[in-house]
Amino acid sequence: MTAFLLLILTSAAIGQPWPLKEAIANIITAAPDKQARMESQLDELRALASSAIRFDFAVNDILVTNGSVVRLSTNHSVRVFVKNIGDATAQKMTIAFCAIDTNNIVSAPNAWVSDATINVLLDGKEIGVAKVWHTQAKHLIGPGDRFAPVALTIDTNVTSVRAEISAYAEHSRKSTIGITLTR
């Protein structure tokens, strides 16, 4: 510490720029670059974290992707499975199910909750209102594990139902697919 103070005093006495003042000036002028780099690195870390949890969907034991058509069972039950295919453990994994063509959905008590409705748009025009059903895992879903909540039942006689299924967890991106359920 005394050597540092001696250097500062010596520099000031011989008319040299004060090293500490110069160092502070360098830190201040470099701060925006460092801050931008740190923000960029944080964005990269967030992207890595959110991509570390990814999901596959299955309905009634059939792997489904966007646009899949699935035949309903004779009792009209819809059993949704979501598998964590990422590298990280999913916390608070949530599944959302929305049947666009019917609101006649039944759930076992405390299994799924219908706490929202959405306006359904087709080609920019509102075609109706649909309930959104949610359920959340009560345990962690590790890589390769699946969340398989109690089945929903579609209580209707329509021949086909368009549905949307979403899955998300803490620190993950929401994954959504659209499927058609047929009788």
C-alpha cells in the first residue's frame, strides 16, 4: 500500500498523470463495452438455460407433433403426457390444454383447473371462446422423465375437436402444438 502511495506521489511530483485517475478513467470509458458484453453473455446464458428444457408430447400413448390427428378412445378420454427431452430438470412443469371446438370437458377433482378462457381466432376472425385447462407437476421432472396427469374427458358428440397443448416449466420456453382429436 505504501509503495502504491509513493508511486502516486512521485508521479504527481514529476508531472506524470496520476495512475489511479487514469485507471478510473479507463474503467469508466470501458464500462459501456463491458456492460454490453455482460448483457450479451447473460442473454446467451438465458438462452442456454431455456433450451436445456425441451418437451415431447403424447396423447393417448401416441407421440404427437404439430398437426397430428389422434383418435379418441371409446370413453372420449384424452390422456396427455409430456416428456422432458432436455438436459436439465424441469421445475413446476405445467401443461395447458385447450379444446377449440368444444367447452364440454370434464376433469377429475383437483387434477386440472380451468381458470381462463381465450378468444379463438381463425384467419384473423373470432370464431368463439375456449376454456384453457392447466395442471402442474407436484414433483421435479428430470431429463428423460415424463409428466402424466389424470386424463381429461371430452363430453360431446362432435366428430372432431381441434386442440392446443402447451408445456412449460420454470426457466424454459413454452412449447405448443396443435392437434385434431377424432372419434
